[in-house]
Amino acid sequence: MDRQAMRELLKEHNEQGWEAIWRLSDSPPWDNGQVQPLLRHYIEKRGLPLPEPSRDVKVLVPGCGKGYDVLYFASLGYTAVGMDISPEGVRLANAFMEKQGDVKGAEVRCADFFVHEEQYDVVYDYTFFCAIPLHKREEYAARMKRIVKAGGLLITLVFPIKEELVDGVEQGPPFGYTPQVYTKLLGEGFEQVLDEYPPIEVDNRGIKRMNAFKRAA
């Protein structure tokens, strides 16, 4: 399935379009089939101020897809929760995790981020923010302020860095934005502790930027 076909489904079905996409393809355009290389790089190089691994430390990955990053956080010793609004996406994620054998500390839930109330020590967002329509961005920021614990960490891989509108029309998903958009949305209460282009070669290096925000204690 190409990106344009995906966009048409979402225009026609709104949020239910994600379910339609997963039912049509178990490898949609955003599924890269592995742990996000930049996430692995920053964690292994200790470029993120993460808490020490413990099952008492909860990590959320909204819009987790098949759960590659959920499994990675769990493998490090955290309790990792993946979330997706599509039942079929969650089914595929659970099927994938079952094939991996020991998945202690990892789970994927079918849930709506925008009504979620649990709190987390770490939230990792890759291709979730860019998947939501522009009119839901303020609601997204308000939810992050509720679920990231005091002193917690919000990690986001800003992608794609581009104009939000072209000739007045939303171009997405993925909907473009910049680190400045994210910082402004979060407002007071979050300190930006990382903002840089990838230090390693990755696909689309010029339109990805790694950011991290620490919630005030």
C-alpha cells in the first residue's frame, strides 16, 4: 500500500481508517520492520537521560505498530506498554511478540491515547504525532501533560520536518512539523534536554530530528 492510498482511506474513514489499513496490509508504509535505529543509538550511547532499567519504570509507546520498540524497551528491563487504536494492529503486534519468545515486561493494548489516564516515567513517540490531524495537536499536548509523570521523560523523533500546509491544505499523514512546533505545544513544565539531527546515517537524515523533554519534578 502506498502513502496516497493510505491517506484516501483515512479521509474516508477517519480514525477507523487505521483499522482498514492494517487489514489491507501487515506492512504499511510506516512499518520499518525493526527497532528504530536512532532510538537504539541514543540509548546505547547514553544520549538520553533515561531512568535506570527496572520493571517499576513504565514506558509508553503510543501508535506502536507491531511493537518493535516496545520489545526493545522491555529487553532493557523496563515495563513497556504499546498502544494502538486498531484492533487488527494490536492483533498483529501480539502475534509478532509471541514469535519472539520471551516477552517479559512487554504488552500491547488496544486503546485510545486521547482518553488514556495512566501515568508513565517515559513516553516514546515515533510517527504518532505526525499521524494525527493538525486540529488534534493541542489535545495531544494536553494528554502528554497528564500522562508523563513529574520528572518523567518524553522522547520524540521529529519526522518529517517540513511545512504543515501546502497551498492551505494539510499534507498527510504524515503531517509535517518542526521541533519548534512541538516545544510551543508543550509549553511550560517541560524542559527540552535534547534537540539535534541524527549523528548517524539513517534514511531521510535531513528530515528527522531527535528531541527529548523532561517534565518538571
